[in-house]
Amino acid sequence: MLKKFSGLVKTILYGKQYPFSAKYVSLSDEEYLLRKIIDQDIKELITLERDVYFGETPWTKSAFLSEIHSPIPHLYICIVTKKEEIAGFIGSRLIGNDTHITNIAVGTNFQNRGIGKLLIDEVEKFAIMNDCETLSLEVRLSNTDAQRLYRRLGFSARNIRKNYYTENNEDALDMIKRLEVG
């Protein structure tokens, strides 16, 4: 418990905010804008969640606001089409020597284009910049496509969290990726 607490104190006092600058990226012959999430995006993020999570919205407006304005070092970014539609997003926060991916979603119309990988790669850069040793996340046991992506990106299963998802008591697979710290 003391180790966890001291890790949190270290994170708040010494963690660095990622100097993320918006940039254009090309994936599957399409150009997207990768940028930080702002308050005005939240309504669209919730709509995207409904698309991806079969009508459910795991995060509320207040949950998003709390995360993107947290004093704990974090990175919340989205990828936007030329038509200004959010195609996907990812959120993460530092906890001691771990960067925890709190939320990731790619719209069903934008899946299998490399967007998920790109978003995770950006969070990994954030983690390395903050001298983190690991990346971690939870994923539904039923979401085998996401698990396959995470394994391809170097994550491995750590344990199962029983009844993690409250809306249906589904278990989550807790996954971790060890990072090369310079």
C-alpha cells in the first residue's frame, strides 16, 4: 500500500505533461488529424462509445471531464477525419511507473485501418517520456479482436478481473506491456 501511495505522490509531483502537438497522419491512404481531446469533443466521444460498445456508454460526460482536467499526468487524444468526424480516441494516465490506458475506442466504420495501433503507439511514447516501465489496460474477455491487437503490440495477459464491467458483470482480461526504459 505504501509503495502504491508513494508512486502516486511521485506521479503527481514529478510526472511531466506530454507536450503533444497536433499533427497530420496518413493511414490506409487517408489523412487524419491527431490532436488532444477538448471539452467540446465529449458529446461526439459518447456517441462513438455507443457505436463501439453496442449502445452502452461506459464513460459519462463527467468522467471524461474529470480525466482530461486531472492534475495527474495524462494523455487524451483523438484522431479526426477531413470531415471533422472523430474516428477514434485513447486516454491514459500515469500511476507510479505504469501508464494505464483508461479508454480506447475506434469507430466501427474506421476499424482495421491501423488507428488503434497508432493511438497505442502515441501512448507508449508518452509512457517512455515519463520513464514508465509498463503500459497496462483491461479488455472484455469477449473482445477477442482487441485482445489480438494488444498481443500483436506486445501486451500479455496478467490476470482476470472478475465482474469488472458493471453493466453486465463481464470479466476483464488485465494486460500489461513491459517497456524498454532508456
